[in-house]
Amino acid sequence: MLETLIGNFRLFLVVFGRLAALFEVAPLFSSEAIPQPAKLGFALFVSVMVLPWVSAAGYPLPAATGQYLLLVAGEVLIGLIMGFFLNLIFAVFQAAGQYFSLQIGFGASEVFDPLAEIEIPLMGQFLNVVGMFTFLVIAGAQKMVLVGVYRSFQAVRAVDLVLGRQFLTRELVAGIGRLFADALTISFPILGTLLLVSVAMGLLAKAAPQMNLLLMGFPFSIGVAFLIMVLAMPFLVGSISRIVDGGFEALNGLFWGLSAARRAGGAP
């Protein structure tokens, strides 16, 4: 009986280490508006809920203390990696706003983002808020718990980080590349329109050099950008939804890729 309790407690620390790290850095949960005891309490609650399932599925624990501590550290690292991949989704919206903030004239105006805890351009914050609301509307938080908890324990163990380190590195580089590609996809309607406005203003300046187009250009660019943003908002929300779903699919693919690397290496 005592050995069973000790084994369950050791397994609980493994599960709690991964989930505590995940909720510490994951989008929404990492906000300073959420108290630290609430984050740890939620991670504790979810750990207790999934512990029987993880125990029934079978999770081998080393008997040596040193190996067990390395296992816990590996589980914490898995949680941090999952949180990093999920944060790439919101980094897309911030990067998209930075692409055209300078063309609008808002390049020097920055606001504090309570989620990222950094100062970002105003348009980046706007797209970040739109992305956050879209994330909640399409049940992104539920998907995060489902993918981050159920799928991760179903597919990934700490040893996979060693056996699949090449695949993990390749996926991290690919995720950063998708960040810039998705950001350009979101910002391209506004960025392309502002490019045409800049060309038109340049031609107008050559045709009528007596006009102060530098003073007139900024209000016109701001008005055009806001108009295009309003007209393109339904398509923008659809693009954000697809990017969020694509981020979860990429994370799920990372899980199964690491699991495949473990099976290819002969580990159980």
C-alpha cells in the first residue's frame, strides 16, 4: 500500500511538472492578470484529474533518484516547449501589426501588452486583441487543454526530447518560419494597399510639387488602412482561425513525430 502511494506521488510530480510549466508560459494563462496561486492551483487540479488515466496507460518511472530528477526536468522542458509553440500563434498577430505600423504612421506609438509583458506597436496590440478573442470564440483554450494534456501524455515522454532532438530542432525552425509567413498573410491586404497609396502619393508629388503631400499623406494612409481593416475584418478573423487551428495541428504533429522517433530508436 505504501509503495503504491509513493509510486502515485512520484508519477503525480512528473505530471504536475509538465502541466505547471505549460500553464506558466501558455497564452492567456501566462498573463500577469492571473495570480500565480491560480495558475498552480489549476495545474494541480488538472494533474489530479489526469493522474488515473496516465497511471492506467502506463508511464515507466526510473528507480534511481538521479534519473527520476532528470525525468521531472525533462517533463518541465516538454511543458515549456509546448507553451513556446502556442505562443508562436500570438506572435503572428504582433508581427503582422508591426509590418504595416510604420507605413500607417504608428511606428513610434507603442503600448504595453499585458500578455507578452512587452511594449508593442499599437496595430500589433489591436491584432493581438482580435486574435485573443478569436482564440476564445473557437474554443482555443479547450483545445489547448485537450492537445496539451491528453495528446501530450498520450504521445510524448521526456526521453523523446533526446531521441528526437533533430526532429524537434527542425520543427522549431519550421515554426518560426511559419510565424513570419502567417504574419505576412494577415497583413498583406493592408500592407499591399498602403504600398499602392505610397506609390500614388509619390506620383502625385512629382505632378504637383507645390502640394505638401508629406503632411497630407499620413492622415490619408491612416484612413485608408482603417477602411481596409474594417472591410477585411471577416476575412481577417477567418485567417486567424485557420492560423490557430494550424498551430494546434503543428503541435500535434510534433507530439507524434517525437513519439515516432522514440519507436524508431527501439524505446518502449
